[in-house]
Amino acid sequence: MDRTSSSSIPVAASGRSFVPDARIPGGPIEQKWAKAKFEMRLVNPANKRKYKVIVVGSGLAGGAAAATLAELGYDVACFCFQDSPRRAHSIAAQGGINAAKNYQNDGDSVHRLFYDTVKGGDFRAREANVHRLAEVSVDIIDQCAAMGVPFAREYGGTLANRSFGGAQVSRTFYARGQTGQQLLLGVYSALSRQIGAGKVRMFSRTEMLDVVVDNGRAVGIIVRDLVTGEISSHAAHAVVLATGGYGNVFFLSTNAKGCNVTSTYRAFKRGAGFANPCFTQIHPTCIPVSGDYQSKLTLMSESLRNDGRVWVPRKASDCKLHPDKIADEDRDYYLERKYPSFGNLSPRDIASRAAKEQCDDGRGVGPGGRGVYLDFRDAIARDGEDRVREKYGNLFDMYERITGENPYRVPMRIYPAVHYTMGGLWVDYHLQTTIPGLFCLGEANFSDHGANRLGASALMQGLADGYFIISYTLGHYLAGVASSSLTSSTAPAFADAERAVKQRLDRLMAVKGNRSVDSFHKELGQVLWEDCGMARTKGSLEHALTAIPKLREQFWRDVSILGGRDSFNQSLEKAGRVADFLEFAELMCKDALVREESCGGHYRVEHQVEGEAKRDDQNFCHVAVWEHTGDETPPARHTEPLAFENVKLATRSYK
């Protein structure tokens, strides 16, 4: 049985102090961030160049952090496994970015964005972090517009907004259906400027394989050059991880194939707490699986639910009919029926479960009955095809290229799929993990979204962390670290970590089995989707916790990796990532099994009221923080209690 402790019992089994102290400032919530900024220690501008900072990841959070810290004067090294920072997965975000500007005069405010985010996360996020995010959101839009991000504009030239799931106001700024790409180009331009100025050293096609911890402090990383296979060490006064989420543990997800858990899981094994790993998000608007040959899924932006209406036939016997042959009275617009206040803009977790419910009832459409319609007929009749094309044209084109169907003429078919992960490394208010000197930004941390992320909030968090928060909190940390204390990359701590990395790679290469890496990954994904996916039970999770260790043993016995260790070897790359997934998946299922409640994306079938999630605030109103205690011992579970002083704990309703 896993050990469970509260934050008031900080000593873990290892004897090392493990205190999930969030370091939340005192005072009214509206003043906490201002108070914290004033009280943080500063680094003299002339001294900043003496400090080396490593940033792992070059998406919105990592790229913004690297550019901002370099602009301030720090000596920055940025690492990414893509061939260019422009290929970071932030590019795939489509629908928009939230900000409490209230340009529409429709009742929005910083407090309302804060409230919607806390409620949308089913009261499992830290209030102070969420309010800071809402505050900073208003500055992000100004920053990005000043950098030339081509946000959509109204006829008079003002920035346009549209609505998104989980909100009754229009606060989402967008650039057609390619907002992530345009924001990433803005970040990339800022990063490139610092690279050109010699303030950022960029290491592309380089994968981080371990964090180096010396005397309890993060002092660098071990990386592998993905072209040459060379293993090398890099030292710094602080390390910032901004490496995205772990959705690809399910094999089929909307994430790019390279997305993985390795950096955060390696940090976990070095002593960083991992928070709420079972909080994974299922997105309701994905193109359905079309065959066993697929290796990933394609997301259709949630923004489409502004004008598209979701429905299924009322009668199962009509599911094989062409949608045009189904009369309006024979259509069930089930989101509008079940959640009249929010309708098609119900939050992602609720919309996903509702779609599954219709399909399980035998009223799904398309191959295998695993799909629902997203129909633009009424929007085209109301606004005209040209207006719809202006707002969503590239998304419609993408759908037609993939499916061969014209969504202007027939409804899109969509179905839920794994998308985002709310769990991640535990961080305090300063975005620092439980390892001093190791910071974590964006989707890689757990901090802002609770048990469910609202649409258009991922880009907001990434840029908030990278542009506006880490510059203060990292400076506060470095002000207490002597610039002369830089650990040499040839020190014993680096030599030991590098040796461990090489031994792990050698062990993988030595297996010489008969099964491909992808076959193991796919089997793991099937176990997780069935047992720890959209719906989870005690029995399914116990089954997964039996199946995963067996699969992991088979992996280390039968996996086949071609090529050599010290060369370009994508098979070896994938094998290392899948090996980490096979360990992390067990942690994820342990977390889901212990959390005997339903909240947000964590839906335990045993805990529901008429199909809606039933929280247990008495026993689980906390963050679960897992500590690695050794390869042969179960992880320790600690908790950070959550206090709701500004948003009253209430049953989450969108009806």
C-alpha cells in the first residue's frame, strides 16, 4: 500500500525533507502577485550575465522564458529535440488564447476569468496561481500584438474575440485556426533576436535524458545529440523545464509523436514531486479513429463549437442514414438539451463524456458508431458560407484533406480523444519544483488548471509563465546563489549521471528482442484507454496495475532496437521514451485508484450523480504529490491542501 501523508508530515520514507510548501503570499488575492513581486530579491543587472540558466523546451513557455531571461542579461542555453524551435508542439494549438480584456463589454473581468478557471478545473487548482494567471492575461495580448502576432480584428480595427467552452463571455483572441502557430512565430522572433545577439545558445535536435542534482540542488542536465548520438553534460545555476505534457502515454492522442514524459519523469526520479498524474484531458472535438494503422489523432479546434451544433440521431436506426435525410425533429442536440446555459460550449470533460454516452447508447455515427456530428448548416444559413470560411477556413480545409468530406456540405464527424494533461511536476507559487533550482513551466507543471483545462487557456499559461512570471521568481532564487558556485560539468555528480544515462541506453540496446517499440507503446495505450481513460473504475485500474508491470517486463525482454547507440537512431529515441511511459503509466493509475472521487477529467464511475461527476471535498480537496522513493519501493503520496477563500466550493453545474 502506498504511503500517504499530509503536508504537515513532510518527512518521506527516504528521510529527506519533502515539503509541498506552496509559498503563497499573504493578503487579499488581488494583491498577492504584486506583494510577491515587491518582496522578491533582485539580481543586479551587471551580475545577471554571471549566471547560467538552462531552459529545456522551446515552445511558448520555454521559448518565451529563454528570450525573456536573455533579454534581462542572463547567460541562457536552450535545448529542444526538434530541428528548430519553430516545430515545438505549441504550433498545433488552433482556437485561441484567453485574456480578460472585456473588449466586448459583455461582463468579463479578471475575477470572472479567475472564477471560470477555478470552476472549470472542478475546484482542484490553487486559487493564488489561477488569479495570477488571470491578472497576467491582460498583458500577454499587448505583448503579442506589439510583437506583430496577426490577431483577427473587427471591421474597425479592434482585436476580435470569440467564445470558448466553459465561459459565457467572449474572451478568446485568435488568428483564424492557427493561433498557436502565430504566437510561436512571435516567440521565435524574440528568441532568434537573442540567439543573434549571442545571449542564447540554441541546442536543437538534442534530447534531455536526466537532471543533475548536487547537494540537493539542480545544477545541470545530461543530453543526447540526436544526430551523432553523443552524450554530454551541461552545467547551470538553475534549470527550467518547459517540455509539455505526457498525453502520448496513450499512444493515440492529438499530440505530436515526439511529445513524451522523459524530462519530467527523469526529474521525478531525481526527487521532484509529480502532482496529480491521473488528471488527463479528453478533448471532445477530434477526428475519429479510422483504422488500426493510425499512430496519432487530429484535433479540430474547440472554436468550431461556437458555430457548429453537436448532435446525433434520436433513433439508433437512423445512424446509417445520410445526415441530410434526418429531419430536425429526429435529431438530438444533446449538449443543448442537457446543458441549456452553455450548450455546445460546455467544458471539454463534460462534452466528451456526453459524446461517449450517446455512442454507448448506440446512437453514434460513422465507422464503428464512434462519432457524433458537428454541424455548420445553421451557421452557413445564418451568416453565409463566406463568413464561416473567413473564421474557420483552414480548419475546414484540414478536415477535408484528412476525411475526404466537405464540411460545408455535410457535418463533421468528431469523437473525444486524449489531448492535454493537467498533471505535471509539482511547483510552488514561484514555479519551483521540490528540487531547489529546478523550475517547471507550462503544461509540464500542474499548477493552473486543476482537474480540467478550459479551452484557450494552455497558450495563456505558457506565455504567462515564460514572459511574465519566471523572470521574477528565477531572479529571486538566483539572488541567493553565489555566481561562483557553478558546478563543473566534469564534477562527480555529472559523471555519475552521465554514467547512469549510458548504462540505461546500453541496457536498451542489449535486449535484441523481436517486438517493435511501437507495438509495446500501442499495447500500453490500449490498456490505458480502456482502464484509465474517459471513465475509470476500481476494477479497471486494478487491472491496469496488473497489466502494466507485465508489459514492462516483456518490453525489457523482447523489444527490438536497430542500429547503434552512438549514432542517429530514432528507434533508440522512441525506446527510451516508451520505457519511461511504461513506468509513468503505473504512477498515473496509482493516482487514479487512490483518488476515490470524480472531478473534471478524472471520472470514477463509482462516484457520480445521474452521470455527472461527484467530488469528495472532505477527503480529496487537495493536490496529490508523489515522491519517488526507489525503484524497488512504492512511491510516497503527499498532499497539498487546497483552500477556497474567494470561490465558494460548489457543485459544478453548466445547466
